[in-house]
Amino acid sequence: MGGKLKGYAKYVIYLNIIKNKKLQNLFLVIKEKVTDKRTLFYGQISSYNPHLTVAFKDLDKKSFFKAKEIFKKEKFEDEILVDHIALAKENKKGRWKECKKFEF
């Protein structure tokens, strides 16, 4: 629990990501080259907590606790290649549209 988007449920399901040196360095480069040079509408990110969001916004309490019970028995291991970042904007229907993509 802890979702903070106004008007949405506070329940969030996410996968924790194991931090590693390459991921931490990627965060620092993005922070230095992008985040630190922009006016932000949210609090400045000072530390990196990588995660992969599975569900949020409309996740009700009953579904959250049901999913929590199911997922606590699961172990997920995989690796993904991060080869780009993108700037995206959420439209009025709640869908994200990519505005600009930066390849690595």
C-alpha cells in the first residue's frame, strides 16, 4: 500500500528489482543529464528504488490482498535489457503516449 496519486486507489502491486552497479550507474546518468536539469512536479529523486509496477490506480483493497496472497508464494527471476528511456505523457483516458525516445 502507498500509492499517492490523487483520485486513485492507494494499492499497488510491484516487483522489487535487484540493484546492481550497471543499473545504479544508469540511474545516476539519467538523473544528471535529465532529471537534475528539469523543473519537476514531484519531489526530487535522491535515491533509486528500482521496481516494476504490475497493477495500480484501480486496484481495490480486496483484489490487492488476494494478489498479495497469490504472489507471496511465487518467485520470479529474469533479466531484461534496458536499451532506451522515453518521455511519455498521460492522456485524458489514462493512457500513456511516448513523446520522445532515447536509445542507448
